[in-house]
Amino acid sequence: MFGSHLSIAGGLENALTAAGDLACDCVQVFTRNQRRWSNPPITDDEVRRWTAGLAALGWNRGGPPRIVSHNSYLVNLAAPSGETRRRSIVAQRQELERCERLGIERCVIHPGAHLGDAPKAGTPHDLERPPSRDERRGLDRIVKALDRIHRELVGYRVVTLLETTTGSGSNLGWNFSHLAAIREAVAEPDRIGFCFDTCHVTAAGWDMTTPARARAVLERFDETCGLDRIGAFHMNDSKGAVGSRLDRHAHIGEGTCGSSCFGAICRDPRFADIPKILETAKETGPDGVPWDTINLERLRAFASRGRPAAPITPKTRRGRSSGGDSTEDRPSKVRRRTSTATAARATQKRSRDR
């Protein structure tokens, strides 16, 4: 299932029209002006036109979710107490309300930036280290924000997808363990899933440039977070090198992710019904062909090239306790689980090295 992030300029339904013109199987949208904190609520007329657009595409007949929302880039659920945190919680709650009104079942969010001490720009991540004190505090704040939003929106179908990030500045989510720790610590983990961004993963330092390395990264994600909890992929090549922490998207095949990165995802039958969304520049390519068309063709070629990639075997993951932890107890659980998982991986690595 392949699609692109498309504009809602002139009306939400225009993204659906554009998706049809590009022969997309799915689409990602901003449901609002993502550069503003405050936006008017969705009207009945907007819902009617959106629903008609879905019907025109035949996307209203059940089946896997085809629409993904991306929240505002202003939102930072990891922010310390203050106006930014207050606004972020309100804006994220409103985004989920908009999704529910439109029948959108997946909402992608960047975990957030803790705004404390961070590595200098250009310093590669140590993918094996446990979270720092500032990172743990940021993760705790994300958990509390999500729990508050979930308590206020009882019974909603929309699932929040935590996105992998490059880890620029103090942004969380570059280490898979960050995402796992958040999901394990929230009171309603079934309302949390993941979005795997190929550019972000590459720039964070996860090397998928050969088939063996691509498979190893997906196995690591499965062990830490669970591949079955991925609700969307962002299919972007990377202008930055592996480990550069540079968040710059390139057209498919024009960057550093490697063909094995896209092949491993596109040919795995377990991901067939997961939206794979382009977030590349809306430019015109050779002979006047839109780059979205070229990129979609390239992704579909990966999906059909040769024999399918062997799917990753699901790993047995430790379940989350259903005990009645209080909101204040949960932060220590984030720390405990993250450090335990990291220690276990380090032990496995030492054993292999011997």
C-alpha cells in the first residue's frame, strides 16, 4: 500500500482527489494548518465533502486503514511545564478529535524534545547507551501527556503513532527503546503504535544499506518495539549520511538509505497492508513527470522485484503489567524497563563478540 503526504489547500477533500490522480493506495494529511496553534473545528460540510471523497476512491468499504494524519510540528509533549506544554497537550487532543470526526484511525506524532542537555550537532548517536537523565524526564512527560489526553477522550478509535526521529537537538525517538518505553508506560498501550521513517532511522545511525544490515535493523525494532505495532511507514530517502542526525528527505534512490532498506520493507508480505507514505519534495522530475509519480513507481518496483523478502520472525516480547500503577509511579517504570532492555542487548553483544 503506497501513497504520499498531500495538500489539503482549498479543502480536506482535495488531498483525496490528488491521491486518486496519483493512483495512490493511501494518503497522509494535515487535518489543519500545522503552523498555527489554534484552528477552527471541522464543520459538518467538511465532513460531508471528505466522506464523499472517500466514497469516490472506494476507500469507504472497510479494509485496512488508508488515511494517516500527521499532527502539528508545533506540538512537543516532552516539553517541561509551561505554556508550550499546555498548548501542546491541547493541540494534540484537538488533532485526535479531528481524526475521530473524519474517521481517520492513525495519527503520527513526533515524540518531542526534552529541551535539556543534548549532543553537539554532528555527533553520532551511541545506539547502545541507556537514556540520559534529561531523556528519561522527557519520556516521562510524554507518558503523562498521553495519559491525560486518553483520559479525556474515552473510547476513541484513532491510534497515536510515535515516529522514529533523527535525534537532532534534544529530540527523542532516535533510539527504538525510547518509543518502546513510552508505549509500555502509558495506561492504555493499545492506543499507541509506531511510524517507521526510513530517512530518520538512517540518519539516526541505523544502517540498512545491505540486505543483512536491513534485516538486522528490522529485527532489532521487532525485539524492542514490535513490527506488528507499526501503523505506518514514511518512505523517504536521506540526504544525510548514516548517523548524520540530519533530517533532510531525498527522493527514493537519490539518497543514502540504500535499495536494501526499501526492498526489505516493500517486499515483506507482513507490511503489505500498512500505509507507506512519501514525504518527499513536490517537484517536477524529468520530462515533466511529478516526482511523486516517479517515487511511487520506484517503491512499487521494489515490491515486485525478485522473490519476496523473508518476513521477520516475530520475537517473544515481554508483556506490559496490567497492575494499577499510578501516574506518578510510571516514570520509574520507564527508566527500569529501558535500562533493563539496554543491559540485555549489551550482554548479547558481548557474547557474540567472544
